[in-house]
Amino acid sequence: CEGTKGPYLEHDQELSVGSITLRCIGCPCHTKGSFCFYIHQPGCTPVLFTGDTLFLGGCGACFEGNNTQMLRNFARILRTCDPETLVFPGHEYTTMLAASNATGLQETV
């Protein structure tokens, strides 16, 4: 996949930190080298660290990509992650995104 290899990481690469294994999910769009990191250990709730790709209530800006790439990233995340996965975004924009989404909905009604 185009843009899923950075200078140090590749899509689907696994990294071990002690007894924890992180799966790298290439998500180019916010920047060409964006990755999410998924941890799914037996007996533990899976977690996903999304950086600037996915927020609670929205997604990151497409600085070095486009909306099609961002949709591919969402599909890749959905295919990879267990439905019980806890999501940890790189920033907290929930209130701002919720207000922005509500304003956008009001403008379209």
C-alpha cells in the first residue's frame, strides 16, 4: 500500500516492548508517515493509539493526503481491531468536534 512504509516502520510490523507486542497500522493521510498502534494481548482489553488519525467524534486533518485515503485508514482500523478495542487519540478534541458537527447538522437542516 502506498504510503504505509516510513523510514523506521511498516504497515503490519510488530514491535515488542517487554512482554507487550504492538502492531503498526499504516494510516497515511494526516501525514504520509502516520501510524496507529494496536495492542491485543490475550486476557486483556485491546487498545488502539491513534495519534492524529482518529479522534472521539472526528478525524485528523488531511494535511498530506485526501478523504479517500482517510476512509481507507478507517476501513483498515475496523478490519484490524476487535470491536471491544479502547481508543486513545493523540489529542482531546471531543468537545470542539461535537460542537462543529452539531453546527454542521444545523446548517444542513
